[in-house]
Amino acid sequence: MCGFEHSTLLYPAKNKKTTSDVGDFACSSFDHGKYSNIYYCPNCKNGFLENIGTDKFEEQKLEGQKLYAEVEDHEYLKNIKARYLTNNQLVKTFSSELKDKDILELGAYYGAFLNEALPSVKSYTGIEPSKHAVSYLKEKYQKASILNGTIEEIIERNELEGKSFDTIVLWDVIEHVSDPIATLKTLNSFLRPGGTIIFSTINIESTFSLCMGPFWPWFMDMHYYYFSDRGYIDMLHRSGFIMKNHLHFSYFVHCYYFINKVLSILRGKPVAIPQKAEEMFKFPIKIKLGDTVTIIGKKVNNA
Ligand SMILES: [Zn+2]
């Protein structure tokens, strides 16, 4: 990301598959523990997938985008109430940046944030490449403006022409984009002077990540970047922002979903949970491992 040429191999590829299907790109994908070579930059302290920026990678990325557009994540929808709880906390935490503001969200997915934010914001615009998620959102939230496609496609179609926002949010999205600085610069151009960007991501320098080593469950081919504290601060500065704050946050998941994830990671393949156990453990639990972080940046100049 910083252009330094001497990155080192951090973890060699594990259980790499040769083909992908639509399910791999679902947010609730159980494809943990399978990844390409992961490199580490000693300069910006970020981890990243090998081949990033090469023609081969761009080809794979386009293939991935095509698959992602077709995602129908019913597993996620089954668990969406726990996601509402997580986002309810986020909306309360960042109320001064959201209340009565014009909001843009990159990666709206099935509206877990939108559902909690909509009552208090002035306006909400969401960008989402999954066609299934977009039709779900359009039907459920008629007051919101939902745009289907990647940000590049939407700009090309002039759907954001003349629009500007007070706050832009990206929840667990920035590690999925191939050029995060370019994405942040693009978003910067849609922010009003002094506007705010809020994004959450995974932290490769967290104690939990360091303890888990190559078994850290967030290492997967869907995640192109693994940021460190220094890495995301540097990324903000290069895109016309200064960092206002960064904080760890806890998230809610249904207990059975968490058990299922842990078992699947341990066994290296998805585990089927009996229906009865699923019903018994369908209550939300709060998780805080310290390996996820929310960053708040303020626009200081045009990128
Ligand atoms: Zn670097």
C-alpha cells in the first residue's frame, strides 16, 4: 500500500482452493483458514495478500465481484437481529456524527446499520453490489436511497453526480478493496469540508491476532489487507484525512452461530448444527476480542 519494495512473507498459503463459488463471497462465509500467501510490509506494518495489484489479481478481483453480485446470504439474514444490536451500539456511539446528517454507506449489505441509523439521520444513501441485498433493502426501506453496484460503477453511471455528505461509513469493507487509498480518496471527494469518515476493520497487530498467528480466523482470500494501527493512520493521512479517534468495539452474535464458527474453524470445514441445538442457543452474546477496530477520520483537505 505504501509502495515499499521489500515486503516479507508472513504466512505461507494454507488449504488454498483452486476454484471459487458464490457462497465464498457471502459475509457469513465459513471459508476461514484458507488463504493465499500473506505478506507483511515492514514500513507501513500492514499485511496483504500476494499478487495484489498485478494483472492476475485484477482478473481474480473482477471474477470475485461478479460472484459477489449474485450473493444471497440467507444465513446472514437468519442472524440479522444480532447484527441490529451491534449496529445499535455503533449508532449510539457515533450519534454526533450521524444525527440529522446526510449519510453515505459503502457496503450496505442487508441494512444492519441502515435499520438502526435511519430513524435519526437526515438522509441515508447506501451503495451495495449484491443484487439480492439491494432488492431486499429497496423493499424494506423506502425512505433510503439504495444504489446497486461498486462505487466505481455508480460514479460511472453519474448516480452520485452533485451529491455530498456529512458522514461516510464503511463497516468491515475497507479490507475487501484492492486499493484502499484510492477508495478513501474517492469518498473524500463526496464529503463536505470537515466531514467525517468512519470505518471498522481487523487489526493484525492486536494481541488476539498475534497469539493466533497463522490460525487467526480473519486470514482469508476475501480480505486483501490486514491493517495495523500505523497502517490505517498512514492510509487516512494519504487520503486527505486526520484521525480523530480509534476504538475497539464489541459485537453481538447468536450463541449457536458463534459455536458453529469456532467448530468450523477448528475442523477446517463447515459443521452442521442440529436444529434443536440451534433453537436452544439462539440468544445473542457479546464478543470483544480486541482484533477489530473502528476508526474515525476528519476531512482536512481534498485528496
Ligand atoms: Zn507498506
